[in-house]
Amino acid sequence: MALHIHEAWILLFVLPALVTPAAINHEDYPADEGDQTSSNDNLIFDDYRGKGCVDDSGFVYKLGERFFPGHSNCPCVCTEDGPVCDQPECPKIHPKCTKVEHNGCCPECKEVKNFCEYHGKNYKILEEFKPSPCEWCRCEPSNEVHCVVADCAVPECVNPVYEPEQCCPVCKNG
């Protein structure tokens, strides 16, 4: 069923005229606009502001009731202005902490790093190692690796040679 342009034009101008305010049956809409704004008690999702508090899972608490809004939150008291939550001074997390849990009001360190990582390898605290013939390194208690590079004396020959597994050049021809 294809409409021609002049038929579509007629539909655009005639159809709106057929739907008038008198054509709308007010019995289909039992509340007029004034009644809709004043009866908020029948809403599916009530507004709990000033009446209670809601936690992360949607549970409603009464005014004055103590609750935890989420699994990692501090306890709160429900007030007319909303939840008022405890804000304790939590202990600082150790700088070497590698695993922190947030299961309560304050975060807790569950694992402290006791090694150093250097070029993809782990070393124990105070362990010494040589990543190359010219470097000597140590894993410090601060979990940082400190390295020293060999300081070679200036060779006293014209053509010094670098030998494998040796850091400094050697004079082969005197």
C-alpha cells in the first residue's frame, strides 16, 4: 500500500484535527494533573528522604537506626538529613603492603612485601647478586635494589681488550 505525496499531505493535516481534547475520554485518566502531584504516597518507589535511609542493597532503615551502608563502609546512623557515618582515624597502611582488604570501616594490610623485584626476578631482603659482570646489587630492607657499577682503571696500553665475563678491559700486548 503506497501513499502518494498528496495523500500523505492530507493525512498530516487532517489526522491531528480529528483528535481533539473532546475526543480524549477522561475516564481513561482518573487523576488530573493536580491530583497526580499531591498524592505521592501511592508511588512504587517512595522518596525516603527525611523518613529513613537506604543502604547499598536497597534495605530501608528508620530514623535513629544504626546500619552499615555497604560491606566496606563505616557504621552510620540514619537521620532526617540522611546517613551520618563514623569517620574514625584509620591506621596508615604500611608502604610495603602488597595486599589490602576493605572488609570493614578501615582498610587492613594482609600481606607485606618482603622481597625486591629487579628485571623480572625476585630477590630476598639483603640478598646480593650480579646482573652483569660490571654490576653488583643488593636487595635492601626498603624493598629497593641498590647497585654499584665497577669503576675500571684507565688501561695502560694502546689496544685494551674486553674479555667475556670480565668487566674491565685488559692489556694483552703489554
